[in-house]
Amino acid sequence: MTEHRWLDDAAAWALGTLDEAERAAFEAHLADCELCRSAVQEYGAVTRLLDRMKPAAPPPGLRERIVAEAARTRPGASPSAGRRWVSLAMAATLAAIVLGSLWVRERQARRRGEDALAAADRSLLDTRAALAERDSLLATFAGPDVRTATLVTTGAGPAVRLFWNRSMSRIVIAASGLPTAPAGRTYQLWGIAQGSNPVSLGTFDPGTDGRATLALNVPPGMDFALAAVSEEPAGGSPQPTTTPILAGAWRASE
Amino acid sequence: MPHLVQESDRTDEVLISRMAAGDERALGALYDRHGGAAFAVAHAVTGDAADAEEAVTDAFMQVWRGASTFDAARGTVQAWLITIARSRALDRVRTVSRRRRLLESAAAGDAEGLATPLSSPGEQPDRAPERAETAVLVRRSLEALPAEQRRVVELAYFGGLSHSEIAAALEEPLGTVKTRARSALEKLRAWLQPLMTETG
């Protein structure tokens, strides 16, 4: 196509992006210019194909979800806790295989059903209080319905042993060899039920000796198949934002 | 489509100032005005309704939280929102494409549920597959454009921004933006020629 100073406007006209004055000027020109009439037809054929990509309408309820989320977050505040781990239809069968791979950055993902996460966050607060009662750790280790998980990484590295007393809805973490998280970062424990999003079980930080022993409350009624630890921004994340450093499956305690 | 730029901008700016004061009803009104365009841009970028929805939510939340920082001298509210929606959609594409690669490599041949064919209500059912196939080809062509050309088409055609709004938002000369749009359309025309019919 030969160069013609109006052709840019012909494309803009087809895209519908000329302002009123430009549009009037171009349409006046169009009446006298066969080249531009031909160009407009060709560009119009392209935009009709682009129309095929236009979605019908935003999903119903999106407006309400946005407004509701805004009502919880005043301007200037940090984002609310609810974020969505996009559900993966095949996660049930693949979880064990691709667990590590599935921990993708989901900072942008928001969640509709935030109740489970809110419960996890509340349990985190409860946990802080519970930590004062170290004695209760001992109780967690014992009982008829205790499951354990040993979280491992490849090669030499930190070891994390978990004790989950299902009757008490409580997990005790016993970690060793964990390097101190970088400034502004923390470790976060996740429980993963088959086919579901990871659920935050709380954050923790090892001492200078690389050890951490603490109890975290578990939302009741959970049936996690897997557990994992990832490094997250201080305060924890609603959903994992980094690849886990440790992962393992829950087993019945011997 | 007429651009009633000044009146529209004034309405948006009022809404933004109400949002800055914490009025979430103003956010709802802003959504009523531009939610469709934001969703169209996000959908054009991600090709997936659920991902587009997440991106649009993120964009409106970003505008909500940043309402007090809006500076009319740097562009219109719509341009601000639409460019943010596109950025958040790109964020999602990066994570989604990685996730899909992993899933598809882990479960080759069983990717049911991951593909999202495009369709619209009221469409004749027997036309839907053909239309979806066309949409995929169009999408791939759009993705094959140089990034700066693709950006202009997405912001202009799907986001409904004028060339001057895009130029302001990208801080690029108006002529450059227009030329990019034309180059994009000419490439698309060449690539998509087989799909074009006399009747359109």
C-alpha cells in the first residue's frame, strides 16, 4: 500500500478512535479519496474479525464483588486478604506430582469465597495467644487422631516435622536447619486438600539457631492431603506467591 | 462512535474524587461506565473470562486505593483504568501460561476444562465452533504483533480509548500511536486474509 498521509486516520476511523473533529475531517476527505475508501474497507474487515474476540459482557455479580471488596478496603489501605488460587480441575490427581510446580505467583488473584481464608487469618490471631502456652504443645503430640508430615526438600537442607492433632484442630511445627528469612520475609505453612486451594495455616520464623517449634490452629473440618512451606512477605500472604521450599504428605501417626 | 470527551471526563473525575473520599458507590458508578471496556481489554489479553474477571477486579481495586493520586493532567480516568486493567491482565497471562504449561506437560492429552471457547448469548449453536476457531486465529494473530502495536489495538479497540488518550497514557507522540495502529491493522489484514469474506 502506497504511503498516503490520511491512511493513519483511515485505520483510526476503523478502530473508532478519532475524536469528533478528526472524524469529521477524515469523513470529508473520504468522500473524495478512493484510496482511503478502499483502506477503510480493508481495515473494517480486520476490526470485524477483532469483534470475534470481544466478550459478550462482564460476568454477572462482578460489579457487586468489586464494590463489596472496596467497602472492606478504604483507599490507601493495603489489599484485603481475599485472594483466589485459581482452581485446577485436575489438581486432585496431579497434586502429588506437580505440587511444587503449581505454586505460581498469584498476587493478582482474588477470591470470591473468602470465608476459609478469613477463618485461617483468625486462627492465626488465635495462634499468637496460644503460643504463650507452650505446655499445650505436648498435648498436641499425643492422641488417637494425630497425623504427622515430614516436609523435605531435595538434597541437604532444612527439615520440618509437623504434628497435626485433628481432635484439637492444631498443628505443631518442629523445624530445624531453616535459614533466617530475608528482611521483610517470613515462612508460611500451607495445608492443601485434594482439589482445593492451599489454606494458610500461619507464619513462623526460626530463631538464630535455625529452629522453630510452635503451634498453629487449623480451621476445623479440614482434610489436608499435603502440607508445604513457602517464603512470603512479612505477615504472610493470602495465597502462596513463591515456590514452596518444603512439601510433604500427611500420614497417620505410628 | 462519538467521543464526548469533556463531559465524560468531568463525570469520571467527580467519581474519582468521591472514591478518594471513600465512597464505594462512586466505584460502582465508575464500573457501570467503564467495566465493560475494562473487561473487554482484559479478555482480549487473557482470552479467558475468569482471568479477565480477576484482572478487572484487581484494576478497580488499584484505582480505588489510588484514587487520591489521580492526576487529570496526566490523562483521563478511563485511560488510567484501562491501562491498569491491561497491565493486570498481562500479569495474569504470565502466571496462567506458566501454570498451563506445567499442567499440560504433567497431563498431556487431558486438558479438558482449560480451554475457554468464546461464545456469546443468542448465537446460533451450530455457528459456535466455527466462531470459536476464528476467535483463536484472531487471538494468535494479535499476539503475534509487535508488542507496541498490540498494545495500541487492545487499548483502542477493546478498551475504547481514543488515540489521543493512548498517546497521553503511553507518553508517546500521537502520530506514532496512529501509525502503530495502522501497521497493526495491515499486518492483521495480511495474516487473516483467508478468514475474510465478501459479506464480512
